[in-house]
Amino acid sequence: MRFGLLSLIAVCMIVPLAFATLSGPAPIPNPPSFRLTTQTTTLCRGMTNYIPINITNGGSVTQATMSSITVGLAPGVKGLYESGNGTVAGRDLRPGQSETVYLPVFVSANVSELVFGGITINYYYNTLYSDYEVRNTSFATQTCPQPLSVSLSPQVLTAGVIQNMALNLTNTGAIPINSISVIFTLPGIDGAWLSPQPLQITTLAPHTTMRVNESVYISRNASQSVPLNVTASYYNGTSLQQAAIYGQFLASGVISMSPSSFTTSPAVPTPQSVFSISFILTNTGTSAASAVTVTPIPPAGFTSYGTNTVFVGSIGVDTQTPVTVSLIASNSVKSGSYSIPIKVSYMNGLRQSVTTWANTSVVLGEAQAINYTQIARARGGGGGGLVILILIVLVIVLLVLLIRERRRAK
């Protein structure tokens, strides 16, 4: 009886211990056994390279899944720089799965031929645990011809207006370029791109050029040198690549000289007379013009009177400036209407010489003939009386001369 009671007590003590052992905290699982390999060993200098990196979760089916994977460039690698946000994300990988991600890295144009660096990987497993590792590798670098050539025109932009810029994409290689994506950037203080972005082009055949017009607005308050950047990423059949333009473009405002209110003084000039042409010159553009000069180009029979070129100076936006030039018509010019071209020259904001024209017409009247007989009649009252008066004066003069001669003879 006593032995049975002791056995029952022993069983009651062992059973709770067994259940406690089975229901205790689970052990920490082993991290995934992954491989990290790069499929590109040669990078192109002076451009962004998309380095293909293969990630493989090589663990057994009992090991954990890799989640929230990010791959980046280890800090301190001389000549290699992170592009974009510096990392690239991968999908979750169960044991036995693999994926290739493309890490964007910009390679300096002055980098050495062999670069040593590291690729970082960070991931989570079983939700609560994470791992961060660096896998060292080396890359050869070389100067690579880009199969995609990118250019923009014009080089001089007009400020204060919406205009089109021509984007030229040329495939200089021997194979098609696919999945082209083009992004334009422009500082907001200088203007804005108005076309939808990014520009997507499916494919570009070898040795062909595609021209696309992009709409852009340059602010009238923009600086004379505007930075316009174009970045094109593409797939050349083996890997992702990137071509870019980082250039400065010149910007100048609109200058529009509008002549008006032409007047001629006298209204109907005649040959051998000086006359003037006056008009109002208004700048209806978006920026001021400097060193404005006005020069008449007279037709045959007309010449400038006085200074041939009139210096006006600067004309601001929406400013009216009076201008006067003087001409003289020769005696051989017949009456009629004559076109007088007037050249207006000025300097724009880029110190470029620009010429426009302000043409007008002048009506020349008949020459005034001088009739001396009519003038004499108007002054003396008749031609006969004037003749008699002249004869009397001549007779008196002769008589005076004869009297003097006789006195000398005595």
C-alpha cells in the first residue's frame, strides 16, 4: 500500500516535467545559407552601370525564407558611387530559389583599371531576425562606347515662352536597343518640362535615329545659363545601361521691335528739299534691347541728311521711344510714292546682334519751277516800265562818263 502511494506521487511529479519540456520556447532557427555572385566583372567608366547580382537561398527546406532583401554598394569604394537611392530590393526567396537584381553604380571617368570593393546584403528571416553581410569583389573598368547617343537642340532657348526642343536618340550599335526610358530634369526656378515623363520607347533599330519634340517653358527670369539634364536608361541585350546629357543651355528673352505712328514732315516733300521721317519704336517682347540704332537705307535719288545712323540706346519691355531720321531728295527724282527701308539693329541679352526692319512710304511732290518774268511783274507792276527805267539809267551813266573825259582833255 505504501509502495503504490509512492509510485503515484513519483508519476505525478514526472508528468508535469515532461509537459514543461515539450511546451518550452522554440530554439532560434539557423539563418539561410545564401550565395551572392556578380555576373559582370567589367564596368564602363564615366557612366552608370547596372551590375547584375544573383542572390540564391541555398538552404534546405527546413531553413528560413529570406525576406525584405536589399543589396547595395559598400561604403568607401574609391571611384564607384551609389546611384539613385543607393540600394536595390529583391523579392522574398524560399530555400532553393534565386533572383538577379541590378544595382545602379556610377563609375568615375578617372577610376583605375581595377577596383576592389564590396557588395552589401541585408535581409530578414522568421520576421524577428535580420542579417547584414559584405561580400568583397573586384571589378575591371574600361572606356566603353555607348550605343545610345542622346542630343538636344536648339542650344539657345527663348525665355518667357513655351517652345519645343528636339530630342535625338541614335542607336550607333549593331543590335537593337530596347526598353528606353528618358527622364528630363530642369531646376524649377528656371522653368519646367511640359511633356509627360518618363518618355518610353519600346525599341530602336541599329544605326537609326528617332526624333521627339519635347515641350519646355523657360522662365523670363531664368539665368542666361540654364542646366538641362537628360537621362536615358535602356537594355542593350545583355544588361541595363544608362546614357546622359548634363549640359548648360543659353537662354535669352524675346525682343520684338514694333514700329508705329509714322509721320513725314513736310507731309509732301519736293525735290531738293530736306524732309524728316518720325515714328515710335516699341519693344513688345519679354526682355530689354540694348545698343539700339536706326539707319535709313534710302533708294536711288535720296540720301541721308546729317547723321546716317541714329543711336537710340536701350529700349525696355513695353517702352515707347520716338525716333527721327532726315533725308534729302535730289532734283532728278520724279514725283510719286517711294518706299524707304529703315534698319533697326540692337543687342539681345546674349550680346548677339539682331536686325529688324521698319519700312515706310514717302509721297514726293512736283518740283517748283522759278519764273523770273512773273517775279519782275509782281515786283514792278509791268515789264515795259522796268526796261525804260534801265535805259534811262544807262544814258545818265554814259553822259557822266563823257563829261569826265572832256574835262580831262582840256
